Amino acid sequence: MPGYKNRSLDQTKRLINRKIRLEICAVDDVEWHKEPNDHQFNTVTVVMRDRAMRQDDSKSYYRAKLPVLQNFEGGHHLGGNFNPRKGDLVYVLFYKEREGIVLGNAWSWAEYPICRPTPYDIALKGGQWMEPYQDDNGDFPTQPYPAGKKPFCFRWFHGPVTGSTGPGRDWAWLFDYCRMGDETPSCKACKDIDSIVREGNHGMKFYSSETESKVANPLRGEYFSPCGSYWMFDSLDSDISSEMFTEGKGFWTLQGALALADLKGHIRHYPDGDMEIHSATSDPNDNTGVRCAVAAPNSTKYDFAFEAIDFTTGAYIRILKTGEIKLHSATKITLDAPESEETGHNTNQSCTHGSCSCSLGGGGGGGGVNSGWPSSEW
């Protein structure tokens, strides 16, 4: 006896498959909305891979302008628009025999994913598209496709998979462009946040309270540019040997550079509230160039309130916390003004001003005001 039940089920499946089916297709062309008044939306034309004939002049295995499920928030001129690229393999849900909608991209031997150290890491990497070879039949027979170049990258490093919170949770954001991701498209060497070097890169890093980093304090935030300059904030003390100069919690620096090994001037804020502007960087001694520093009332770093010093010549202007002002030069101090006023007592016990109004001078007179001084040595 023939199995009527099974035959009926098979026929039902065949009818359903003609109406609704899921296939992997290759993107042949991309249509996108680029002008306010055009009628294009984010659609793609696909070529069906599972077809009976490889030669078909009617191109009946093409499906034109299929909509793509995207991160559309709704509303007018809103959303996170994107579309697959030419050559991408995509999952297409076909309905009503020829109607279809692109559900998303499909991994394949033609398009390897990037590497992640754990299955729970977040890795978002994009870059300029490299066109794959397409033959006359619409197929893309050369695999794998060209690797992406000049990539940007957004990373969240999960850390060790232990089933509980702990080390890890670091963030990194690389702009144009990640040198490591360009040289090694698989990103197999990107294991933790320290894997992303600052040399030649442009980006930002945010370290968690239990960072995996071996060269940065926990809770550090930093922005760095390809020339070596950076802006760094530290929010926690630690015993880590930092790759960048720091004095721990509350320290931040805006560092100028021409390369990582060629640091220039900087602006710094220290944990006590002290601040400085310095034309050179020679950590940790920091005793080159010219520096202007102001001290917080409870400063443990400086014994003055304000200082401007040239480390090369040793000349300085200093305001002590007692209110005393000191000027020092190994060569000469010049006071040049149409009028100057000196109050108080001269404790020098000898006067070289010649005929002047001070109590030690030979000019006599009491006024303490001396008009018309020449460009004098003081």
C-alpha cells in the first residue's frame, strides 16, 4: 500500500518551499538613499547561489531591490542605516515565490570573521571595501575575498571567562586607522587592551576598575593621536609600572609629541591640585626647558605658590607661600618703565643707583618715586 500520509506531507512541504524558503545569496548590487527626493531606500539585488542552470540569459536567478533588515529606529530622517556590500553572502527569506527580504549577513569561507579572545568579547571592525572578483555568470568564485583594509575598530574585552565579574571589561576605540588590524586582518594578536599599541594609531582607551592592563592604572581614560600626543586621566592609584608618566589618582596630562619617544611640552594637573605648563618633558626629573607652575594651598610637591623658571639658565621668578617674591638671574635683571615705585626698606646696605631717592643713595630726598629711570640694571 502506498504511504498516502507521507506523500501528502511531502507534497505539502514542496508547496510551502515554493512559497516560503530561506536561501543564502550573494549581493550583486547595492541601492541606497543618497538624495532627499530620490525613491531609493537601502536595498540590494542578489544572485541566488542554488539554481539549476549556471547559464541563464534571462537572469531569472536575480532578485532585485530586496529590503534589508536594519537598525531602523523609526521616525523621519532617523535610524542607523547600513547595507551589505557587493559580494557579501546574505540570508534571504523568500515569500510569495519571488518576494524576499535580507535578514542579515552569512559567514562563509569567503568571509571569515575576525578573531576574539573569548566568545563574549565585543568586536566591531569595519573598513574600506575591497571589491571581490565576479565572473560573467554573476558568481564570486575566487575565495576568500580580499581582506578589509584601513579598518576602524571598536572593542570591549570581556576578560577571563569565570562566570562572575572580575578582571577585564576594558574598552578601546580606534579611528583611521588601526595599524595592527591593517597588517593582520584576522586580528589574531588582539588579546587584551594592551595589544592595541599607541604608536601610529588614533583612538581612545578606557580601563576598568579591574583592568587586564599591565601598563596602565585602573580606571584610566586616554585619548591618543598618531603623532604621539595624548590626553590621559588617572582615577586610581596602583603599583603598576605605567607606560606613561603619572602620579596616580587625580593626575591628568595633556602631552605634546612628535613620536612616542619624542615628547615635547605638556600641561599637567597633580593630585594635590598643583598645575604646570612646561615647554619640554624629561620625566621623571622634568628639569629641562621652561616651566610655569602654580601650587595648591596644601601642596606637597612645591614649597612655593608660583614659579616661572628657565632650567637652562637657572633664572626664575618665584612667589613663596609666605608672600615673599624672589627674582634670580645669573646675568642681569632689567627694569624698563617710564615710572616705577619702590616702597618699604632696601636691606642691601649699599646703593649703586647713583643719585636716586632711596635712603642709601646720594641724591637725598624722601619720595620713594623715581620718574624717568633709564633702562637700568637693578
